[in-house]
Amino acid sequence: MSTSTPDRPAVTTSVAPSAKRRRFLFALGASGAGAAAAVAAPAVTATVAPAATAQPKGRPGGYRETEHVRDYYRTAKV
């Protein structure tokens, strides 16, 4: 489709071949990255094991002073 007037040259609305090629390559790269992420996602989540913590019976969960907490408090003294 082209339009022209006496003071303006004809303008075409078609897309240049190089722009089409860029869009195609961008879509190809984006779909490849998406496929790689989809394949890698189950492998990453499968390797994470839930932490099993034993809580004493009769005590609600919450703050527990552990060795690393005591180390932090010892080093944070001013």
C-alpha cells in the first residue's frame, strides 16, 4: 500500500526484509531461551530438599537459640 501527495513522496507500509529477519531471529532466540528454562526448571526444583526439623513436643515453634545464633551474638557485641 502506498500513498502520495504532491508535496510528499510515496510512502510504503511494508516491512523491510532485514526487519522481518530480525524479528524472526529474536523470536527464535526467545523461544529457545524459554525452552531451556522449561527444561532446567524441574531439575533445579528437584534438587532442593525440604529441611526436616524436629520440634520438641509441647513447645510451639518460634525462636530457638542455636550455635550459629550464639556465634552471631558473640561477634556482634559492641
